[in-house]
Amino acid sequence: MKHPVDVHVGMRARHRRWMVGMTQQQLGEKVGIKFQQIQKYETGMNRISASRLWDIAAALDVPISFFFEGLEGAEALTEEAEAKRGAQGDLLADKEALELVRSYYAIPEAQRRRLFELARVLSDAA
């Protein structure tokens, strides 16, 4: 049975990998494992050991704490927290939404701020 923390950590790894434009194969090569193992980590089927998480964090250029963001101690294991995380996960599982975020951060900062303000104005008008 999948543990909710393992699922959360795997989901964060997948989203970060996707955001940096890395394939499972490329990540696996960087950390010295097969892409099938990356798949199992990302779905929460296999738990990521501390040393492997260290390697994955280095390969994805994030601190270890990145994988645990959004978890709030024991509360993270409650049904309510799972439902909340599930709703957020659906948006982050949408490839179009992730591609939009990746494209957004590829825009130079000054232009990105103007685009953000435009989006805010348009959403208020809707």
C-alpha cells in the first residue's frame, strides 16, 4: 500500500523533473538508476531512501526540503489533507498547466511582471 508521504515526495520529484525539462531516463542516468525505478518513485510505489533523495535533489537542483513542502506533520495523513492535496495535484498533473508555468518562468523578469499584471486584470474582468 502506498504511503501518502511517499506519494507526495514522488509527485514533487516528478513536477520538478518536468519543470526543468528532464526525462525520467535523464534523471535516472544522473542518479545511476534505471528510468523504471524513477517511475516507481514518482508514483509512490517505491519509497525513496535518504541517500537516493539526496542524489535526486542534487540532480534537480533543489534542497531536500523541496520534496516535503506542502506536508504539515501528522495532519498530512488525514483524509481532509489528502483531499486538499488531491485537488492541487490535479492542477499540477495537467501538462498544459505545467507547460504554462515553465514558459512563464522562461520570460525575462520585467516582462513576466507585466504579463502577470495583465493576467490579474483579465481575471478580474471575467
